[in-house]
Amino acid sequence: MRASVDLVVHGAARIDAGAFAPIAETGRQQIEAQFSPKLRGLYYLIDAMRNREPGRWILHSSISTALGGIALASYAAANTVLDAIALHNGSRWLSIDWDAWDNAAEAQSSSLPLAINPAEGGDVFLRMLRMPLGSRVLVAVNLDERLKAWVRHSESSSSKDASGERHPRPSLAAAYQQPRSETERKLADIWASQLGLESVGVHDRFFDLGGHSLLAAQIASEICDTFQIELPVLKLFQAPTVAELAVVVDKAMTGETGGADSEPVREANTQDSSQPELLGNATDIAAKSSYREFYNDVSRRLEQSGVGGASFFLNYGYVSLGRGDDARFEVPEQVFNRNSVRLAFELIGDAELQNRGVLDVGCGRGGTVALLAETFGAKAVGVDLSPEAVSFCRKTHQNGARFEVGDAEHLPFDADSFEAVTNMESSHTYPNLRAFYSEVRRVLKPGGRFLYTDLLPVERWMEVRVLLPSLGLQIDIERDITANVLASCDAIAATRAQAFGGHSEMIDNFLAVPGSGVYEQMRTGAWQYRIVRASRQ
């Protein structure tokens, strides 16, 4: 006799970007992405439980059934059907319309100002199991206020008036950079007015400034009026900084089609031959161009300071806390940039690289490439977006290593070229991580190793754990080294700032000087510095 089943919980869903689109762009792909796991999956489950009926059914639905949401049409529809099924089947069924949970990065992707944390959600779920709630319940944050704003369109939820009180710009990871064009200036003024801020930098992200879906709709409307263009609200999510959005607006004003989600384009060929064309959509190119100029400027600053010739590493560094270390080598006290060298050793760990082809993506000043060649005996190649950094490497590192200018999302190498790929503290600047990981897999030989470390928001690391295996890169080892990196920043970051001409918001964030926005994101746990080692399947 089979044991009885007391409870069945159905929570299947797809929440990746490909499962969502504005109504005008919603097609079979988005509908199938939502209906297959939520509805077809439920019907399969019901069929599997036939003749073994559980005592109770719980369905995980969404608050989008009550509020809707930008790009959530098919998602809200599928969840509404879940609610209807529960209501039809009576008291043994319960459909829970959840608000966003922050542990799945849904809060940011849905642009909700608040979200349910896991501890709260778990407690609520257990309490609901013990209570007679009928067949449908909503679990939400500030529901009445959001119903007024999204459903009833109450005047009380209108945007901040430009004449109201303005507040200083918050401390962000991105350094403040003032608008450089008339389009950027107008956009920054609109954002500042709607957000109630004194100023907005061109690289400040909308959500980091306190933006959310309602404000996005209001800002998009004001942009349309100001520039006399059509701008779907979704563009604000695809181009979430003033600099990126300005590209979209300028294209719309000149009558060009496309925008942040258009087909790949090439950068206008205004650079000299040492600066290869950048590939991607318009906003990706704007971001890459900005980062390339930033790192070119870093090289110039180091040369002017007089320490450029010895500055081979720019990473935050690593300090051992007496446990969990992977480095095979100790770094002598007298070594310049000792903590940064140690981070490279920790990344490489026990990987066997002797006489093997290794590509370092985002090689910067070439320190890791030199280490790979000289200490580990690898046939090392470095690639970087900054022509000035590559020029420095070619002049400085005479150890048989090779250096190329190239884009991490479009690596200039043949498939199956390397036994290992390293990437250290660089990927956070890439507009499209999926494209980068796909390129890593392409250039790796079967069984090759991907040695990867960076500082990313916690939600982004969750995305990484899903992306890598789906692209054929199996995660072998993952370590959180945030505490080790913070210890290094405490020890050396403030002193290193002098090599860049002294303290500024931009340099302090770049080096994670204690008290800077980047340092505080690490210290509070919002961002994590992790090492991942993966293998190509």
C-alpha cells in the first residue's frame, strides 16, 4: 500500500529575461516560457497524482494578477489561470499571489521598491499552512499604496514635483560624472526632478537611485514630451543609466529604428586603427566605450605618477585569514602589490598550467599573464579592451607572452584554442555576461578550465550559477572571499590611491577605499567577491 500524500506544492516558473517582454513584443516564445512550467507543468502533476489525491494543493502564483506590471502580460496571465484553478477546485486548494522575493533577484527585475526577504517569506508560508484562508491569498508589501498607483491611478501616488524638496545624490558604487551632452543634461534633469534628487550622474543606475516601475512610466512620459519621441517604458530597464538612455533618445530623434534591444551594431569608426570597433547594440557600445576610456585614463594616471612601470596589478588583493586558502605559493613581503599577486595565486589554486595555453581576459597591466608565464609555465595570452593597457603590456612583459586588444564578448580567437581561461575582477564591467560566458566556452578546449573571480551583487551571483551550467561550463568549486578582499582593502587601498594622483570619488570606488560606495557594498554583504572554477563539458 502506498503512503498517502498530505501536501503538494507547485512552484515551477521561468524568471529569466527571455521569459518577459512588453505586450507589443510578446509572442509564442514568451507565452510558452510562462505557460509551460506553470500550467502544463501543473496539469502533468495533477495527472501524476490521479488515484493518489493529496490532502492539499498549494500553488505559487504572483501579485501580478492584481497589479499587472511592465513586461508581465503573459506572466500575469499564467498566474491568473493558477488562481482560477484553485478557486474552482475548492477549499483543499490554495493559490498564493506572492510579491517579489529578493533572493531570486525578482525585486530588481520587476522594479519593485520593496521585496519579501526569505526569512519573512518562510514564516508567512508556514503560518498560511495552518490557517483557513480560502483558495486565494495575496502576500504583498504596501499593497494599498500600489493598488492606488497602478490600478486606481490615485493622485496621491503621483510623482515628486520638481518644486518639492530635493535630496543629495546617494553614495553609489558609480562615481559621479556630470552630463556631457545636451541630451544627457535634459535626461539627468528629468531623472533628478522625478526622483527628488539634487543631481544625477550619467552612469548612475535608475534602481540604485530609488527608481521603480511607477516612476519609470512617469519618466518615460516626460521624456516623450521633452524630446517629442516615442519611448516605450521598457527602454528605461534596458538602458538604465542616463548615458545609455541618451544613445536611445538620440537615435529616436534622428528617426533611426531600434534601440537598447536592437540587433548588434558596430561602433562608429572614429577611432584610430589601434582601437578596434566595438560590437553590440547601441547601449552596449556606449558602456564599453566609456569603460575603455576609463581604463585608458587609468594607464595615463599611473604613468604620470611615476609608478606605472611597476604597477602590473589593479585588483583589490587578498589577505589570508588563516583558513580556506588555495594558493600553492607564498608571496614574499618585499614583492610590490603583494596582496594583488596573492589574489591571482588564490584564483589559480591547484590548476595545472605547465605548457598549456591560457587566455587571461581583461588582462589590464599584464600582471596575471606574466605570473602565468613565469611562475606556472603557461603559454599565456592576454586580451584587453584598452589599447593603452595592451601597449604597456607589449613593451613591459618580455616573457614570451602575447597581448591582443579585444572585446570579452567577442574574443578574437578561434574555437577550442585554450586549455584554460582566467578572468579577474573584470566581468562586472561587461554589459552582457551571457555573451562573455558563451565566448569562454567557445575558446576553451573540451575539459578546459575557467578560473573566474570578481565582485558582483548577490543577485548577479545567483544568475551566474544558473548561466554557467546552462552554457556548458560546470561549476567545480565556488568560494566566497569577500572577507579576505575587505582585509586587503583595509590594509592597502588608501595608500594605493596616491598612485592615481590622490583621492577622488572615482578613484576611491575603483580601488574600494574604506568608506567608498564599493567598499560599503562589500562590507554590508550586498555585493560578494567570489572565486569560481568551472570546466567546459
